Amino acid sequence: MFYRIDTKSPTPLYEQLIFQIKELYIQGILEPGEKLPSIRELSSVILVNPNTVSKAYQELERQGIIYTERGRGTFLTDNTALLEKAPERMEIKNQLRELVLRSRRCGIAKSELLHWVETASEEVQS
């Protein structure tokens, strides 16, 4: 197995797993159509709760990176276009998390922050 989970990292374990699966795919270590370990198998190898692996797999499936066939297992799709931007997307998500933390410390309400995001999005689309 190629997966390494850092329990001391501020990044949630399931996000670390998502990032690693995408990275291994981008690097060609994992290939389209390749079968991934079962949730139970992977959780026992990397020593995390099966719910953590399940959450990562659910997010990867939602993103179209993997698919599950009942009775057969979970497989990587041939969706390299999504994966090419995976590291950048993860970085943006982490930056957003940091921004939310900073805004909380400054007493900025969630609704105000969301309004700012919507306004910025509208300005960019114009």
C-alpha cells in the first residue's frame, strides 16, 4: 500500500486519503479501471476508522473519480481531466478553511462571509 496518514496534520484524515488517491492516480501509480482496496481492508492497513475511508470514498465517488460496482468493488474511473486540477483544488479548499478560521477570530458572521463570497463570485463572472 502507498497510503500514509499523518494523525498530527491539521488536514482531516479523509482529506489526506482523498488527496493521496488522486496523487497516486496522477502519477500513474494507480491506473484507470484499477480496483481499490475495500473500505475494511484499507482501514485496517492504514489504521483508521472504516468510517474515515468510507467518507473519502464517498467524496471521490461524488467527484467522479471512483465508482462502485455492487459485489465487485470500487474502481478508478478514466477521468483524468478532473484529477489534473486536484492538487490546486485541495489547496484552495485548505485556504478557504483558513479564511473561515480567521474570520471567526475576527467576529465575522458566517452569513456575512457567505455574502462576500457571493459578491466576489458575481464580480468575477461579470
